[in-house]
Amino acid sequence: MSKSSAPGGVRPSGRAMITRILGRSGLDVVGVHRLLWSWGIRLVLPVAASALLLGLSPALASKQDEDQTIGNTAVFATAPFPGHLFGVAIDADRVYVSTARGDFFAQQLNSAGERVFAFDDEGKLLTTTTIETKPNSDMGLFGLALDGIPRRTHKLYVADMNGRILTLDLSQKHPTPELFATPPAPLNTGDWRTTMWNDLVFDRAGKLFMTDDKPRLWRVTPDGTASVWFQDSRLLGALGFAGGPLGGRIDPTGKFLYFSITVSAAFPGEAVIYRLPLVDHPSASDLQLVHRFPAVAGEAPPQATGIAFAKSGNLYVALIGPNQIAILDPAGNEIRRISSPLFDSPWGLAFTGRSLLVTNADIQPVESPGRWNVLKVFVGERGLALNRPKTSSEKDDDLIGSGLFSGFDDTN
């Protein structure tokens, strides 16, 4: 595995996720910026840029893949309040997106609840589900995952960064969120200082694996029982209590969980990708370093967030510091960066056909509602099908993974 790679044309711009993290240390905003300057980190908020967008539906655009250039980016969907789009999951003809408007550094204490939006295959908003959070919440939702029960009767699993996994019954037009799992005591306080579940992904046996910023990795059995699966000081984030594990995905072999460290304590200012074998009780010696994204003096730290695998084994990594998508080959070497003026803290990633859907988290002290978008980025290869467990008594649904979203179909 590659331990480092040149940043490859990083733009000195991006959102200050690291300031958001450091802000939780008790420093005021001025103190955070002074500390960052002492580290040689210059935070630059990108100037709003205009872009010419072709008026093509995603279905039509998918037919013109052969005419596209890698990196071509357009707006797939626009979201209403509360904006701040994080997680994304793709069904046969639906795109589900979660929000996280509550944000400490941006001084956004949200009492209006978060949302799960459902869009159709042309980016039209179909339904909105409100998920209540505590008053003045400074954390929202992130990871989304679908089970493999037939379409329109299966469930969407939603990671709440305040320490909950919720489910939405997609057979209902207006589903009521149901609690699926919480951490055991004493980590079940609902306080981000003890547990902050971020991303979630099913293995082939139907267990959920969760990243936790604190830093831990969790495993949740099909009955909702959660337990710490792995913990190690190398997973620590900046200041030792934040910036740890965030995005997580299982590789094409089905044998490893890959996950991102947003701002590493072991490698100050850097973002890191690790992997662990999917064994019952991984040891410290099982932790493998896949890639380090170096911190460059005078530029925003890389700050890795969501990740997604292509069928080829290439790993796509969202970097909210430089507002880019990095691509790692199966050996862990960085082979490309994708930039777009439309990126605004790219967070969640999901494949559709030979393109990526990318959510804009819009992490900044001043909101940009015009950038509450899901973007479609042509990458020229198909995504790895995610595991979608179902009981043995349930029949396969031929529609899952077909049509526009055939990037999730193993047969394509």
C-alpha cells in the first residue's frame, strides 16, 4: 500500500472542516484561526463561481457517456431547507440524501430537525422525511444504506451523528423514523463528545459496520445490537477527540473495510485511508495504512470525508479542504484529482452508471443555499455494488440495481 502521494494540483481553497473540529476544543473562532495560522494553514473560502449547465436529464446524459470527459460535472438535484447535504444512497429509481444543518463551527444550532430527501432519476424532489433532533443540535445525519428486501418494501438505514441508527420503511409514503440501534452504556449519551456515528455499510452477512469520530469502529448485528469492533490510537483525529473515522466502504473482495480519517493526529494535518480485515476480532497488527493525503503549508488541509469503490477497485475519496475528488488505484496510489467550481465541501459519494453523485455539505460559517446541490460527475467507470442483505425467505427483486442506476448491478 502506498503511504503517501503528491497532492497533484491542489487548489488553495476549501471549507474549514478542521476549524470546525478545533472549535470543539473550546477555542473561540478567533482562537481557532490563530492556531491554524501557527500551523501554517491558510483557510480560503472559495469565491462563488458560475458554470454553464447543459439542460440534459440524467437518463439522456447517461446515453452520451462516450462523448463525456472525465470530470464533467453538472447539478443533478437541488435541495430546499435545511440544505447541507451529507449522505447519499441510490435505489432502483430513487436517490436518497440526508442533511446535517446543525454545525458547531458555523454557529448553526438547529432545532428544526434534519431531513431525508428522495429524488427521482431526473433529480426531481419526490418526498421529504423530517427526523427530529434535540433542540439546538449541532450535529445531523450522515450515512445511508439500503437493505435487499424487494423494492418499495425495504428499509433505508440512517446514521445520526448523535449516536443513533434509524430506519425508514420505504413501503410507506410518509415513513415514521424508527430506532434501530444505539451505543451501549456509557457511550449512549447522545453527546458527540462520547460517540458520533458517521457512515454505515453492510457486509455480506447483513452486519452493519459504522465509523465513529471518537475514534472507534462499530459492528451492529441484524437485531440492532451494537458493539465496538476496533479501537486504536492511530485512529485518533486532531486534538485526540475529533477528526477521526468518517467515511467507510467494503472493498471488491468483500474482505476489508476501508475508512477515512478526516484530520489525523498520527500524521498532523493529513487525511488518511486505512483498512481492516473483516474478521470477528481484529487486532492492532491488522490495521493497514492505505494512503496518506499530505498537508501542504499555505493550503487548506485535505480533510477526507466520504469514500466509494469502483468495480475496478479504484477508491474515490471526497476531500473538502481543496474541494476535490481524489482517485486511488487498488494499490493505494493516487492516480487522479477531479476539481469543479461546483464542489462545495464534497461529502457523500455514490455511483450511478459511469458517474458519481456527490453531495455538497456547504460547511462554512455563512451558508450558501444556492449550493445545496447533489452533483453528477462523470468518471468513466462503474461503481461496486453495495451489499444489500435480505432474509432467505425473501425473493430477489430484479429491479434493484437496474435502469439508470445500473452501476450498482454486479452483472453490468
